[in-house]
Amino acid sequence: PAAQRAALEQLIATLDPAVLALPDTVIRLLPPVPGALADPVEGFRSRTTPMFDELGAARSLAQHTVDNILQRERLARLVAMAARDGSALTVAQVIDRLVAATWGGGDDSPYRATLRRIAARAVIDRLLELAADRNADQQVRDIVEWKLDEIGRRAAAALPVNMTIILSLALLWLLLQTAMGNQAPTAAADKFLNSAWLCVDNS
């Protein structure tokens, strides 16, 4: 268990804005690419073409880390191990650490605050996917839904309204839509979260 927790902390450390931020020395080495020289095969896809998408790079890194930490089979193994060993790392503890590491915190610049929101979004995206994933272990889904509800309740007590209230509403909407069979879970989550995070960014 101690080794597991140490490994988890090392992974979570990569979600810190200071780690997600690209140094100015690197950004200066990635100037906009003239259209005639753009290589669709070798080049990276970018939402800011012809500029390098540094926020997109941070988003990819954060999502890759979170998705691997919250991989459904891995979480199912944690449930099984915790059932046999009371000192084992639990799914709830993993989620709590991710939330604590990516939400809140006093960032010293708007850029780092944006990177923290990107990491928080990665956590919520993955939790919503797990909650709607019918191939995930039922106990894992139950724990994820419980933690999402807990996040929403805690946020509801905070003023002013912040991102977690909007995202807890996103969960309710997503579960309703998928239960009714109106949309695939991923499509439903993406559609709602895009508008939800627009509200957050403009608040």
C-alpha cells in the first residue's frame, strides 16, 4: 500500500500547473508554421493553427495521466484488494487525491490558473465517463457516482457559484440522457461540458 500511494503521488504531481506549463524558452522555439510548410503527417494537431497549442498540449498530458490513474480495470482491482486488506489504497482515496490536487490552490498567474482548470476538467471528464461506462465494475461506478455527488454537495455550500456546481449538474444531465438512451455517454458529456465550461470561463 505504501508503494501504491507513493506512485500515485508521483503521477498526481504531473498535474501541477508548474509541471503542465511549458517554459518560455520552449515556446520561443515553436513559432507559427507557414501554411506552405505545414506537414499534416508529421505535425501535431492544433486548435490554434498555425501556432503551437500549448494549452492543448497541457490538456493532452493531464487527460493522459488522469485516464490512466482512473482506468476502469485498475479501479476494479483496487476494489478487490481493499475488500481483502483494510490498509489498501481505495478508489475513493484515489479520487479524493485527484480532486484535492486539481481544484483550489492559489495560483500566481492567470496562465497557471488556466492550467489548473484544465487538470480539473480532465478529472471531471474521466469521472463522468466512468459513471456512464456500463463495462466498468458496478462497485466502481457506485463509488464514482458517490464521489461526484459529494463534490456537488460540497460545492453547493460554497459561494459564489463555482465550476463544481455546474459540473455536478452536468453529471445529473448526463445520467438522465444516457438512461433514456438519447445519446451515447461520451457524446452527451462532451456536448454538455463544452457549454458548462464556457460558463465557468466567463464567470
